[in-house]
Amino acid sequence: MKTFLIEKPEAFSFGETKMPELNAGEVLLKIERVGLCGGDLTMFRGLNPMVTYPRIPGHEIAATIAEVSAGVPAHLQPGLLVTVVPYTTCGKCPSCRAKRPNACQFNQTLGIQRDGALTEFVAVPWQKILWSPKLTAPDYALVEPLSVGFHAVERGRVTAADTVAVFGAGMIGLGAIAGAALRKKARVIAIDLDDQKLALAKKAGAAEVINSKTENLHERLQQLTNGEGPSVVIEAVGAAETFVAAVNEVCFTGRVVYIGYAKKPVAYETKFFVMKELDVLGSRNALPEDFENVIRVLESGLYPVAETVTRLVPFAQAGAALQDWSANPNTTTKIHVNLH
């Protein structure tokens, strides 16, 4: 079967590999569509410390069940269009014991620590399969990245009474915006440097937007929050500047949630942690219930799926699309690769 492989930084190839063996309790999936994510981009650039090469990327999946093995529930039948929770759990580490397997100490995500879905077929445990009769392949290939933002909203304990500021209107930020606005009914302020991304953020549920390149961020947030600051700030950029701004701008007794991580040390005014009595939280991956919540929102038709997919390419152009994205990172929200 055909396969796309990142051989090493800035180098890719197309090849052939053998069909996966189907073990008891597994489902064989025919891959229909795969989303390329920021992790795939950093892998291509050689900047993802969790990756070893060569690696087949891909964990944002729309697939059709091709075959089922013994022990798979009857409702999972060949021909069903589905998506996949792409993480593993050890069941023994502190995170798993605390019923937070999304942060499993030994997690191996498809396409990152182990080979992923940019190939024709993959075999996965049936417990990792999610489906809805209302979703299409484009919907399914957005479920995983949106779920990461939804999980950050849960970490921030967002309610309809909150004003939530989200730094970054890229794919993960859009998940946080949609999770807070469309699911929790909170008021959301989206912050980015790009007007096109902010326009999409409004379609995803943001009530207000701030271009922090052309507007004074602090003054605008103060204007929009009666001088208090947002009650929740979600950071989905991964820059030192936004890490600091999140703490500076959140209100007293507010919650700060970090999804991204800064690539260099961050210096804080630590007095704000104490003076404001902040809750500062990390957010990693997503739980199965976050995936289910995304599916419910996508079923509603409220999320702008078509506008989110910046580029749709055939399998043969997957490498060229990654090269273009690497050269022009600000022009892309989401690339989808069609396998057929």
C-alpha cells in the first residue's frame, strides 16, 4: 500500500509498505482524508523533539471501516465512516491513575511517536473509533484538532458567565473559541495578528476580535471588560510574549490555560500569580469526551468547516503542501490530504 514518509528534516518520499495485520479487537481502516497539523510542520522542519525519523505523519483522520476482527462490537461495520482518537494510554502512570489519560506519561500519538495515517490502511483498537451518522469526511478530519481546544476550555472551567480571551486564531485556537462560544455559550474575545484569521474566529463564535499588531492589546481588553480583564485566558500561540500577556491581562482570581508551549525561557512578573491568586493550568491533547463534544457541535452545523480548510490536496501533493506551508506559515489554517 502507498505511504507518505518524512525521511528527515526537509525531506520526504512516497513509497510502499505492507498491509497492517488485524489482531483481535481491532478495526482495519481505509484512510479517506488526513489533516496536517502544526506538529507535522515542526516535524518536517526538524523542530519536534518527540519525533524520530523516518516517520509516517497523520493523526487527524477520516476513514472508512474496511474490516473488523473478533471482539469488535456489532455497531462497527465495514463501510462506516469514522474518526480515531489517536493517543495511547499505559493505564499505570500518575495521569492514567488520575483518570486523565490524555496526559499519559508514555503516550504515543499516531504520526508523532509512532507511524500515522498518511497511508492507505491502518489498524486500530475498536475502542479508539468514534462515529456519527451526520458527519462527513471533512468534519471528521477536524475533530481531533478541535478537541484539543475544547479540552483547554474544560481545563479552564469555562461557563456562560465567563469572558474568555483566546490568544491565537489558528487551528487549536479556533477549537478553544468554538468550545467556549458554541458549546459553553461564553463571550469570547479572539486575539491574533492576522485579520483573515480573526474573521474566521468570528465565524467560529468569537464575539469580539483584537488585532494585537495594529491595536493596543491592554487598552482594548480593558475597554471590552469594564477595566477588569477577561476571567479566562487561553494561550494557543506558544510564544513567550503571549505567555506573559496571558498572566498580565487576566482578571483577579482568573484562570490561565496554556495549550502551546514557548520555545524559549519565559520571564514573568511573579507577583501577579499571588496578587491575583491565579489558577495557571496546562492543557494537553484531549479526552474521549472532548472528541464527543466536538462531534456534537459539528453535528449542529454551527462550526465553519469549509472556511477552516485552507487547502485540499491529493495524496501525491502532500509533500509539496508541507513545503509550501513551511515557506509561508501564516497563509494556512488547515491542510487536508485526500487519499483517494
